[in-house]
Amino acid sequence: MKKLSTLSKSIIMVLSIAGVSTAAIAVGQSATTKTEVSEAIAAAQSKISLEQAITIAQKSIKGDVISADFDQNGRSAGGNYDVKLVANNTEYEVEVDANSGKILSSKQEKLDKEDMAEYKAMKKSKTSMNQAINRANQSVNGKVIEAGFDIDFGKPVYKFEIAKGTQVHKVVVDSRTGKIIRSQVEAADNDD
């Protein structure tokens, strides 16, 4: 085997380092060029709506929906819906794929006293979750990404987040009257 001169060894080493550096930069750029999207965009791109996810979950568990929300997969497009239902003093959480509509998982736990009191208040509401979703979405005309019942300052309400464009609208509906109490716009990119 022929001996390499010091100059030849130096050139080979420089070329090797340059090649490795170029490869590292290329890998780094491909990782950083992965498209990041806001939750509003990810929800808008999903094939299944929150309302459809609720219907799918209710076919699996016969119960009353107490909340549902879109969960984005990291900062990329795609995600799933978590739908919470109550049946026989038990809370069921059903995870529905936002693109295929398939049920990914289901789990259950007994309601505690606080959750039971909130559920009883919801049952006394004159406005159903579906009616409140329709009312809230009429005011914004976007894609509902979160829905839930809550006691807000002593008043039973439904709270919604509705994605429209790159913004998320927060809408609160009185569960007794069906009237919109509050509506505000927040940036969709804020981290929860």
C-alpha cells in the first residue's frame, strides 16, 4: 500500500469534515423545514368535525356528552378528538381520530362529587350541547374545536372554541337561555 503524504492526509481530512458538515446541515434543515401549523389550521384540515366525533363516540358509549375537544399532534397537521360522556355515574373518554373517524381508545372513571354536581346542573339545562354548538357556530361560522359545560361565576354555561382562519374564537352560551353571553377572539398559536 502506498504511503500518503501529510498534505494528502490533510486534504482527505478536510474533505471528510466538509462532507460530514454538509450532511449535518442538510439533515438539520430538513428537520426545521417540517411544516408547523396552528391548532386552528390543523383542525380545519381534519376530515372529521367535532360534531361528527361526538356522534361517533355516542355510538360507542350511550351517554350524555359533557365535553369534547380537538387535540393537535404536536405542531403538525392532524390530531384527534377527545369526547367525554357520562353514563351511570361514570365518565367515559373516547378518543376519535380526526381524519379517519376511528375510535383510537376508550377509558372510564367514576365521577367524584364535584363532577357529579356539575353533571346534574348540566342535566337541568334547557339548552342541549348540540343546540349550544349550533348557536355558538352561527355567530362565528368556523370549525368548533372545543366544547364543554361549566359553571362560570355561578352560572351554568357551555364554553366553545371555534377556529376560523388563523384565529380561535371563544364563545360562552348560557345553558338556561341559549343566548351568547361572551365572545372574544384569541390568537390560535398560543400554547395551552
